[in-house]
Amino acid sequence: MIFILSKILLFLIKPIVWIFVLLIFAIASKQSKQRKRYLICILIIFFFFSNGFIVGKIINSYEADYPRAGKFDVGIVLGGFSGLNKRNNEIAFNWAGDRLFQAIALYKKGQIK
């Protein structure tokens, strides 16, 4: 039951659904004043959610700040940045290889023991 409810709520939270619902209400409305209000709401919602600057600011407000510089006992490096090159049996770094090099740089600076 919770799975079905989560899928329904995920569908209803999308802005495009609200735009289409308001558009249907605007088309079905018999009063021109109410129809105009629905169309203004559609334009506001469409502008708000299609504006990359506004959405970017909202998303950035949920990101955590960088930790203060200090000395730490350990540094955790997430895996998945390397693989085995089968031609010469050496380590091959992919696009996420910078993780390891950043951790090595922090170790050399003395920020990680």
C-alpha cells in the first residue's frame, strides 16, 4: 500500500501535472474572470519551475556547506574510480579518479593523518 501511495504522490508532486490540471480547469471554467486567474497561475507555475536560476537556488539551499579546514584522523575515499586495464594489467582510472588524488593531496598537506 505504501509503495502505491508513494508512486501516486510522486506523480502528483510534479509541476507539469499541476499545469495540466489548471489548464483543464481553465478550459472548463465558464467565467472569464476565473479562467483568467487559472491562466495566470499556469504562467506563474511554468515560469517558476522552468527558470533555471530559481530552481538552482532552491536546490543549492539544500546542499550542505563545506566542512571547516582542520585536521582529521581519517579520510574516506569512495570507490569506483579505477579498474583493470586488461591489455597491460595496470590500473586504469576513469572519470572519477580525481577522488583519490584529492585525498592524496589532503594527506600531503597534513589535513588527514
